[in-house]
Amino acid sequence: MKISNRTLYFSAFSLCLIIIMSRPLRDVIAFSWDSENVAASHILLIPFISAALIYWNRKSIFQSIGYEKVLGSMVMMAGAGLWFGGNFIWNTGLKPENVMSLLATSFVVMWLGGFLFFYGSSAFRAGLFPLLFLIFVIPIPIPLLDAVVHFLQYKSADAAYSLLRASGIPIFRNGVLFKLPDLLVEVAPQCSGIRSGISLVISGLLAGHLFLRTWWRRLAIVALAVPILIFKNGLRIATLSYLAVRFDHRFLTSELHREGGIPFFVIALVMLYPFLLILVKWEAMSSNRSGQNPPNFAMAQLPVSESKD
């Protein structure tokens, strides 16, 4: 298979960009590889998913290509500006994690600008989802991450409190503290389920892209992932608390507590599936009425990343 000069130029550009940005890229990889950074464990998978989506849709993405020199250069310059600011302007006023997020953003923006430069706006629009999917390689900035964790922590506590009350166990709540018989339980930030939350949102995005055509239905499946995640977190907290009260306090420090995120994440996926199926069937009926061919739900596969939190 002959490789075009355009692809060779873009590959050379990408290689040069990786070499220039090697230090922040190494930092991002190390940050993602660290098991303590639960909100970054998905990062290493994202480029492979994005590349697979581009490859699967290569005929439609590269059907119409052409250089977009002005706009592509402007996007690359914007990314270079972020790189310059992260290295020389804001680096002393920001936490190292936030500087890393800024430099990772600059890399993604420059690479997207390069794609636009070498392949043009038509190819960029056709590949918009897999290209913008690369945003997930950017570590979440600390202020945003703290806000999301805080939200999930308290909403998960709400769900767990409701489930424990429904179980008939005497319970008194003070914020994220639960007073149970002979037991005090705190819904800590680690109980927010941020890792499984990111995985569930990514799964919803991929499912919407693969199986749905209308933007609002794609948005709906992602939005549905949030209450399902909160319920899943609350169910996990309530289950562990119930077992600790009724049987043994050691359930709160057992393997079920430390490694029980995967089965509860599967429960969340199972809960999300019927909503996806409803949206797919709804869209199929709408497509049939308008004479369009709906996507083949039976033949598609939904990529999912596992979670341990």
C-alpha cells in the first residue's frame, strides 16, 4: 500500500511534535501509570481508541482532503502559545499537575492543528469525534477535579443514605458521616467513584457515537450515565455499610471494599444498556419513517474501559 506524501509529511510533523513535547508527555504517562491517580488511569487507552476510530472511518474521513494552511497554522500557534505560557509564564503560579494539564492541552491543540493543516477542514469535520476524543488524554485540572469529586461524594452520600434508610437500619446523617449501630461511616472523597465515573462517561460517548446519529440522543445517553453512576456509588456504599452492621465490620476494609468497583461498574453498564437500546430503537423508528437506514446495533461492539474504584 503506497503512502502519500501528505501522510509522510503529517507523520514527520507528529514525530517532531512528540520529540519536542517528550518531557511533558513522559510526565503524563507516568502520572497516568501511577495507581494513586485514579482520575487519570484511562489516559493511556485514549490514543489507541481514537486511532481505531479514525482507522475504522478512514474512507469517510479522508474522502475529501486538502491543505488548510491558514486555519491549521492558527490552531498550531494557539497550541504553541499554551506551551509557551505553561513553560515560561504560568509555571510558577500553578501546581505541577495543572501545568502538566496545560502542556498536555498544548500538545493536543498543536496536533489537531497539524491534522487540519495537512488534511483540511472537510477531513477534520468528518473525523471530529475521534479527533476531539483526544481531549481525554489531558489530565483533569485540580480545581475541576476537586469540584467533580466533591459533587459525586455528596450525591453518592445522598443515594447511600436513602438506600440504608430503606433497608430499615437505624441511621443518623451529618453531611458525609453516617452514624449506624456500633459504627461510624464516612463517605470519603475516595468513595466518589471518579475513575468509574470517567469510564462510564467515556463508554456513553462511545456508545452514542457508534449506535446513535442524532446529537441530542448522544447527549442523552451521556447525561443518563451521571445519575446511574451516583446510584451505583450509593449502592456500593450502602451494601458495604449494611454488611458491616449486620455481619462483620471488617467488610469495610475487605477485598470487596478495595477491589469491588469492577462488579458495581458492571452493574452500572447493565443499567445504562436498556436506555441505550430504547434510544437506538427510537431512532430506528424515526429513521424508518424518514426513509433512512439506522445503524446496525447488533453488529457493533461497545468498547469499555474497566474500573477498580
